[in-house]
Amino acid sequence: MGVFVFLPLVLPLTAWPIARLATQRLHPRTATLLLTGVSCVMALCSTVCLALLMVVGTAQLPGNPLPDGWSDPEVRESVPHDEIAGKAAIPALITVVTSCGRALLHHFRFRWRAHQALADLPSTQVAVLPDPQPYAYALPGGPRDRIVVSTAMIDCLGSRERRALFAHERTHLAAGHHRHLLLVQLAACANPFLRPLRTAVGYTAERWADEEAAQAVGSRKTVARAIGKAALVSRGTPVPTLASLAAPGPLPRRIAALLGPPAVRTWPPVFTAAGLALWTAASGALLSATLSANSAFTLLLLLHAATPL
């Protein structure tokens, strides 16, 4: 394995310029799918890397439950500075598991509580709550996916802007944007270097819904006005893994994009900045996966050889 076992931990750094290019040059749908996939692959690979380091680096510690053969010098030599790396990997892996568990718990707890609060309302896709606080968000799961909106938010918008709001939230539900947001949230918990991709996916998912809403209502300016009004009165989504018209983020960029020409759903040519971003993202994710798989396979062979039958 050698030093290559450490590379999946730092390869997510290569995704930072990719995230910027993807949000600027790719169609929001393409960028959302690409960045979510890259985040998941790199997060999984870095977690596997931490697990390998922990196994190799702690096998020789007294009182560990691992087989004695796993502390063989040949196994330890497969990782540089195995003892230091192994001890450091223990708290890191615990932090990853704890952070991911808390994010999952927070996400599903809020969804459960929200559906419980809506249980007495009619089973329609749009749930209007009499609340002086303006908010609107897409709530997946439960008996059915629903759009939750307060009367204060409805009162802030005109009739066409309400259509834009509902079209926007329906796109979030139809495209399963909550899954993308949850996956990149977990990826950022697994590796902090992936946080820029989490931010980028939050933006591209909203841009995706903006474009679909503009097609549904037939006016890009109407959607832009709805976003601006909702952002002025709303505090965004209750949890970062749910989507909303007024989700926090670069709202001026979203409005500027809507006031410009529609996004084109075509793959960019290879020899352009966006095309190179696609190839670099795919190559970085593939390299990270290859190195992790190679390290895991090599360790399995070493441990099998070192463990007596």
C-alpha cells in the first residue's frame, strides 16, 4: 500500500476548482448529479482509508481484539508510520461515524416530527399552515411527499409568484433533491475537504428547481421576483438537508442566472473549462476509488497470509 493509502484522504482537495466550474458552466441538473456522485465516492474512499489505517496501526497494541497474526511486521510495514497513523485514525473514524449519525438523526427526526404535525390536515400535496412566520419547503417521505407553506409566505407573494413557488417545490420533490443534499451532507461529515461540494450542490439543486419553475410558469422574471421576496421574509429551510425556494446561499447569483438566458442541457465539449472539469472530477473520483480498492485488497492478502488457519 505505501503512501498511496493516504491519498484518498487528500484527493477531495482536487474537487474544489471542479465545484466552482461546475456551478458556473454546467446545467444545474448535470452539476448536481456530478458533484453528488463525486462527493459520495470520495467520502467512501476516505472512510475506507481511515479504517485500513486503524486496523494496521492498532493491531500490535496490547489488549486489542484482533488476531495476533495481524500485528506481523510485514503487515505493519505496508503503511508508513503505522503506529502513529493507526492511533490518529481511531478518533478520526469515531468522529466520522458520530457526525454522520447525528446528521442522519437530525434529518429523519425533523421529517418525522413534521409529518406528525401535519397528520390532522387533509392529505393533499400542499399543506398550508396558519402561521405568522413566512416559510415554505419541500417535505419528502411519510404517507406522501408534501409542500409545506405558511399563510404568511403566501400573503407575501402574488398569484404568479405563488405558482412559481409551488412549481419550484414540486421539482425538489420530483427530483429527490433531499437525497442529494443528505448525501453531500454525510460526505462533508466524512471528509471536511468535501464541504465546498456540499455548498455547491445546495446551490445547483436550487438552480435546477429554478429552471424547472421558470418553464412551468413561462416567465423567468416571475421566478426571480418570487425568490427575492421569499428571501427577504424567510429564514430558509429548517434543516440543511431539505430544499426550499429561499434556501440560504448565493441568492444574487440565482436571480442573475434567471434574468439571463435559459441553461442548456448539453454536455460541454472536452476542450473547454467545463469539459475539463467533468473529466477531472471523473478522474479524481476514479483514482480515489482505485487506490482505496487496491489498498483494501493488498491488506486483505497480507492479513490472510499472516493469519494462521
